[in-house]
Amino acid sequence: MRELDDALRAVEACLFAAEEPLSAAELALHVGERADVAAILAELQGHYAGRGIELVERGGRWHFQTAADLAYILRREREESRRLSRAAVETLAIIAYHEPVSRAEIEAIRGVQISKGTLDVLMEAGWVRPAGRREVPGRPLTYATTPDFLTHFGLESRRDLPGLDDLKAAGLLDPVDLALERLGLEGAETGEDQVELETDAEDA
């Protein structure tokens, strides 16, 4: 029993001190492979549920975060607009739903070419990363989402991405886009279409 308590305390301490989220395998390196890290994480998650800080999993990695309903107490908020072009939003969605995916595959799905700057913007935001090269002629580079993407949008994994029916029900698909989809056509890209994503920036 004492050994289990010590392992639980060790996992808790590692998560508290870590600068980045940790996977169960990384925690096992710190506390020893004999410890049932998965069970300990589940116990800690239950222990912190509903408290001021919570233990959450994002993309198979664990970290403590302030309870969402209390975040306003600990920071001053200001609105900071991050303007993404429609091309960037569509590219991010394609990567999220089809990763790992190459530039050519993104362009085939969108029906139009994308500029290098579109991917650069998404990588600078920390939501997209290079994911290796496809083992085909030319060995094109592929792209995938990051743990920061999951954290920003409140997802535990890509399995939590909304389905097409959910998007329709939420009114997030333009009726014209739906009509074009039914006709098997691609909408023309307009550089003037912009989507604003509001993010909260923390003051140090």
C-alpha cells in the first residue's frame, strides 16, 4: 500500500513540475515501470475532478490545468484577433480530419492550390506540424495537427472532432457549400473571405 501511495505521489509531483504535458510512458521512466501509471492517472483524475485545478489528457499526454470556470479569476483577459483566411481555416480542417496529409492531397480535396504561407501561418500558431514524408515517388512532406491544436479546441483526441451531421446541426456549414457538396463541385476560393478566431491572451 505504501509503495502504491509513493508511486501516486511521484506521478503527481512529475506532472506538477513538468513544463510540458507528459505521456504515460514518459511518466513511467520517472517513477519506474513497475508502477501502474494508467491506474494512477485515472485515480488522480478522479481526485482532482471538480476542484480548482484538474488533470486532463490531450492527445495521450497529461497535464494539470486551471478549471475552466475559474480561469477568469487568475488572469486579466483581453481580446486579441487572430485573422485566418478562409483558405487557412479549410486547410486546418482538412489536416485535422485526414492527417497525415500532403500538400497535394490538401489541394486535391480543396480543388485549388494553397500557398506556402497558408501552412506557415498554421505552423506558427502551433496547430500544425510536419509529420514525415510519404513513401511514394517524390517523397512529399505530410502534415498533422499538434497537441496544442487539441488543447486550444478542447479536444482529448481527434476522435472528438465533430462529424458532418454535427456541423450541419450547429449551423457551421454554409448552405451554399452544402449545395455545392451535393453537386460534387468545389467552391471558388475568394481571398477576401476572412474568418476571425478570438483568442484570449494571458498577461504575465
